[in-house]
Amino acid sequence: MRFLVLGAAAGGGLPQWNCGCPNCRDARSGKIASATQSSLAVSLDGQVWAVLNASPDIRAQMMGCPSMHPRELRDTPLVSVLLTNGDIDHIAGLLSLREQTPFTLFATSEILGVLAGNPVFNALNAEKVSREQVEIDRPFEILPGLEALVFPVPGKVPLFMEGDLVRTDLVGEQTVGVRLSDARRVAYYIPGCANVTADLLDMLGDADQIFFDGTLWSDDEMIRSGTGTKSGLRMGHISISGPDGSIARLAGLKAKKTFIHINNTNPVWQPDGPERAFVRAQGWSVAADGMEIET
Ligand code: MLT
Ligand code: MN
Ligand code: ZN
């Protein structure tokens, strides 16, 4: 399995248009690399691709990847798109894929419902882009020879659909992880996860490679940095650090582990910072745009 990180950042990207935090300033000045919004591409042969989450930046992301360029007049090596939730950073890119070239769009019924509830997505011609409903725990072929399966992970409804009372521990079809397997290897992609439950930990036991929610370093990061009022938990994202954080919770796994969907406030973006050194020492890598990982 060949993975290409199209976008390593969480919603907003790095830098985020309205943010003057230290990371965003460093990205603007070129001191650290910029990153586009959340998306991962996967291929077996480098010829045809599936894209996991359609980021608002997908046009530039595909442009930067020669093996995803059209091979003839109107064409794409993109075979399918799979959505793991209905957040803007994962669905808005569909609007850029509207130019009458066929691909298959896979999502759970709840996530398809988000699209159905927003008529702007009718811009995707249903005769060309078939919306295939996937069922929890039922395998399907996302690419020829590559099996995918979605499973619930703790999360919440999309930000733009939140009501007055928000549950952040929903386990259902609104937030899913993806298990990918070919004949030899198993990989997981979980860009949004509020908590590592015993079930989830159990499931990840067979992983060779895991791409995991790296949104925040610490739960109060946005509050302390003055960039927001919400905790990580309230946003539906487990933190990297701390006794209940993802590093601690996933420590026993044999897989190679990579943080992805990283918020612009996260100190792990700093390549020479102590947080990056700590993550590395714990056996994790940090995704970057254009990073290729083969498993
Ligand atoms: C998230 O991952 O929490 C969302 O992308 C937030 C957002 O839509 O801005
Ligand atoms: Mn997001
Ligand atoms: Zn920022």
C-alpha cells in the first residue's frame, strides 16, 4: 500500500487565514513548512488512487501530485473518495471535483445525509459520481485489490450542524475510522477521534501502519493560546500528550504510527521543538504535505 499525504493539517490549514499564532506566523514567513487541510491518498500501483476525505485544498493537492494528473483529454486516476465525517475540511473538496468525470463516493448513511441535506452538493452529477452507502464493519473494494472497512470511533456531529447540546462521545456513523487491507498489510486512517476506547485499541492490534488524529497537543491548547474557547474534547479530538492522550493509549501497538489532521496551534509542527522530539522518541512520525509512506 502506498500512501501520499495530500494534506497534513486540520481544518483551517497551516497557516490558517485569520491566525497570527506563532506556528501560523512561522509558516507564513517560510520558517516552517505550510500544510494544507486533511486528506490522505492511497494506491496499490501508483496508477489509480483513492482519496480519503476531500479537503477544500484538493485542487492544489492533486496538482502537486503528478500521478494524479489526467492521462487523457478528460480523465482522472482518482477512482474513489471515502469520507470519514461530514466536517467542512473533509467534504468541501467534493465541490472542486464536479466537472463531470466519474468516480465513486463512499460514505456511511449519516455522512451521505449531510451531503443530501446541502443541495450545493448536487453540483456533483449523480450519473457520474455514484454515492455508495457503506455499512459499519462490512468490507468493500475501495480500489481494485484494496479492501476498506469503516468502523465507528467516538466523535460528534459536524461543527456546522451542532445544536445547543453537543455530545462528543457519540459512537455511530457520523465519525468513522477506516481499515485498509491488501493481501499482505493492514493500515488504519483515523483523522478524528475523541477517545481511544478498549474496543478501538483491540481493533488496532493487527495494524502495520496507523494514521491517527493529531489535532491538538494538549486538551486546553486553544484556550491557553488564546485562539479559541473550546477544549479538544469538546471539539471531538483526543490530545497527543498526557496520561489519557493518544501516545499513551496507543503505546502498546506494533504498528508504525503517524499523526495527521494536525491543528495549526499544535507545537508538534515545530521541527526542532521538544514536542516533536518527544513524539519521535515515542516511535511516532508527524505527517507533512507530500509525505509518502509505503507499508
Ligand atoms: C474538526 O476536525 O474539528 C473540524 O474540522 C472543525 C471544523 O470544521 O472547522
Ligand atoms: Mn477536521
Ligand atoms: Zn495559527
